[in-house]
Amino acid sequence: MNSRRRHVGVISVEGKVYAVGGHDGNEHLGSMEMFDPLTNKWMMKASMNTKRRGIALASLGGPIYAIGGLDDNTCFNDVERYDIESDQWSTVAPMNTPRGGVGSVALVNHVYAVGGNDGVASLSSVERYDPHLDKWIEVKEMGQRRAGNGVSELHGCLYVVGGFDDNSPLSSVERYDPRSNKWDYVAPLTTPRGGVGIATVMGKIFAVGGHNGNSYLNTVESFDPVLNKWELVGPVSHCRAGAGVAVCDCLISQIRDLGHGSTNVVDCM
């Protein structure tokens, strides 16, 4: 990347990886960079209106949504939408609750904002955005309060992985089925992971890095929903938490993790 980014939002859309916001060690960022794996180059794109770290990104039908986040003084409920074709950001309806360190994913026809911290405490609440109504609506809350959690979609369900409560990193994992508006616990991680990066690849969920309460991690584990089991796979090169993980449709090198001080796409599986 052209700039150092900690606690950056990362997403892959149409075979390209977008890195948004974060902190470069001196100040909060609103800038966006796009990585094209075909040219192996990063390109600067339009900046968000609000500089922040700990945002979540989701893509629903093309546009990219930048959700929540925080700076040194404020947890935000701001939501901005990026149009890839016009390279422009616009403001959409804010969330009902400020959420820094929030997790997000697009599921069916909605964008979900899961957990986070409102500036006082970690949250168990969840809300979803309807782009046709330009409105956020509360849904069933999780069983566990958490921020810095990873969120991913698998087989029509939303999975929230790890994170921090107000005291410690978590190993618990919950699954939300929008058809029943119900949360269930599934098998926990093999180790607690706060600030974990999450991606779904080939029918499994991968949890990358994080912090276990004592140290930063370079370990990676994958969840098999058929066996309801997590198992360790090959580690990444560097220990990190708050990194972004994106799945890119380019051969076998599908998982790429970015951020926490790294300056390149640094690890591939």
C-alpha cells in the first residue's frame, strides 16, 4: 500500500481489494486504496468524508458501505457509500447506535452491523440496513457483547467470531439465521482472538491472527460447518490484530491480509 494503515477496513469487490480508513501511526485516515491483483499495483481512490479507524466494510450489489468506526474522541454511527464507477462517496442513513470496532457483512438484501463499542461498553446489539428504505432496523441481539469481532457469511447465515468484551478477548462464535431471526452458539475457536480477521473460502470460515490477551497471533484456524469444528491451518508470516482480510477471485491465492503496519499484500494461502 502507499500508506501504512492500522485497524483498516478491507473488502474485495469484483476481483479487486479495497483498503479504507485506519490510522497511520500519526493520524486517522479517510483515504481509500485499491489493489488490482492482475497488475500487482495499488491505486489511490476518493477519500471518505469522515476520517476513522475500526470501520467495517460491506458490499451489497456493487457499492461499498463504510460503517461506524472511531477516532480518539468519538465512536461514530456514520455510514458512507462508495460508488465504484463514479469514484464518489455519499452519506446514507446513520446507524441507530454508534459502533467502533464493528463487524459487518452483506446478507440477502441487507447490510448488517454487528456488535462494536459505543464509547462506553461493548455491544451485543445488531442492526441491518435496507438500501431501498435507507433505514437501519434493530434485529435479534447476540448472546455475547463483543467489539473487534470478525463477521462473515456462510450458507445464508451470518457468523460472528471472537472479539473483545469489556474485559478480555473471546473464543466464542455465534451464528445468525435471518430466516428465523435467531442466534445460536457454534464451536468456539481453539484460542481467544480479539481483533481477528475473518473470511469465507470454499465452504469454510478462516480466522486470521488477533490478540489472545497476552500476545499478538500469527496463527490461522478454519471452521468446518459440517463438523462444527475449528482446526489450525498454516500460519501467516507476521503476528497481528486489527488486520483486514479479503477474499480475491484470483487462482489459489485467495486470502490476503492487510494492515497493522504492513505496507503490502503480505500473506497468501
